[in-house]
Amino acid sequence: MAKKRAITYSEAINEIEATLQRFRNEELSVDELTESVKRTSELITLCKTRLKSVEEELKSILEQ
């Protein structure tokens, strides 16, 4: 079985923005809404984690 490629920060942001656009345009059905909110929440968590990691790495580099 092939290993899943991790989603990049940019891909996560693009997916979040696409979901928000669908929400604003009232294109999400009631059936899709819960799953979309759940997925968006996961993506936001991923983005926060990546940003924190980059921040720590940059701080470490600048302290050297």
C-alpha cells in the first residue's frame, strides 16, 4: 500500500479558503457541512502546528 503524502501548508490554506468560499456562496449542503467543518478544523490545527514549528526553527537559527 502506498504511503499518503503529507499535505503542505499551502495546500491546507488553499483547501480552507475553498471551503470558506463554498460556505459564503451557500454551496455546502447540510449533509456536507459537518464534514467540511471537521476537515477545516483539522487543517487549521495542522497549519498552527506547522507555523509553530517554523517559528521555533527560525528562532533557533537566529540564536546561533
